[in-house]
Amino acid sequence: MPAWSEKDRRQYEHIKGSALEQGRTEGRAEEVAARTVNKQRREAGRTPSRRSSGTGDPNSRLEARSRAELYHRAQELDIEGRSDMDKAALVEAIRSANG
């Protein structure tokens, strides 16, 4: 397992147990649990990887996030033309979309 906190490990075990109760195989239950925990860690900005498919720490300023994180946030907001935007343009577009 990656460098998970004790809370992450408990959450993994809980999700794995639930998946097993739903009739999933051991391997599939482990995969679902790990993916879920890793996604939540990524979205909270707790992953060591600078490049991820996450949107960065939601508590950080937009300017502090990477272009990739801004791009993924723009993707969630369905902002048109996002692939042609630089970091500053993505920040502006996200702010406009959030109102």
C-alpha cells in the first residue's frame, strides 16, 4: 500500500468489506477500495505525484495549482476551449464559471 494514513487504511478496509458483501471477488474488492481511497487522497491534494488527474487541494488558491489540475477542474466544469488555454486563462475561466 502507498503511504496512507491510518484513516485511509480504515476506509480501505471498510470499502473492501462492503464490496465483498456485495459479492465482488477479493481482487475486485481490493481494486475498488484502493481506487476510491486514492481518488479521495488525490482530490484532497495529499498525493506525492505532482501530475495526477485530480483537481488539486480544494483549499488552495487556483494560482497555486498546476496547469494539469486546473485543466481537470475546467473539464469538470465543462469549460469550452480549455485545451487551448494557458494556466492564467484557465484560472480566469474557472473563476467565471464559478460565478
